[in-house]
Amino acid sequence: MTKRTKGLHEHRFRDNPEERRFAEAWAEHNTCGSTLAYLLDPAHGTGPGRPPEPDDRDKVVAATVIQWLGSPVGQCFLRDLGYEKRGG
């Protein structure tokens, strides 16, 4: 992503450090390109050139969902699918 787009609930970071961890990991992951652009590419990477840049709303939605995965409810969702946090 060319600019860091924040999710809608960063005010929750103080009480939910795992949400901060997920949000920061997503932001860091997108410093070298745009995973979201490739995920939303209607040509599925088969078109010429780079995929179109997602709009700001797409970026906010993605950042909010990624952050939610770190929330207690998001963590329960992941556990129900068989994913568990390793280590501390």
C-alpha cells in the first residue's frame, strides 16, 4: 500500500494488544507492495502490469478485518478453525 490505511477501531489497541499486533503486522506486510491489490485484482494477476490500486474504503475494510482477527472474538473464530497462537 502506498500509504498506511488504518482500521476503524485503533482506539481498542490499549486494551487489546493482540489487535495492535495484527494491525501492525498487516501494515508492515504492505510496506513492500500491496497484497490487497493482488487479492482484489479482477484479472487474478494475469493482466498486463500491476493490479489496480484499491480505493481507500477497500484499505480501511481490509485493515479493520485484519485487526478484528486479533480481537477476542476474532481469536475465537480462528480457534474454531483450528488455529492457535504459538508461544506466549
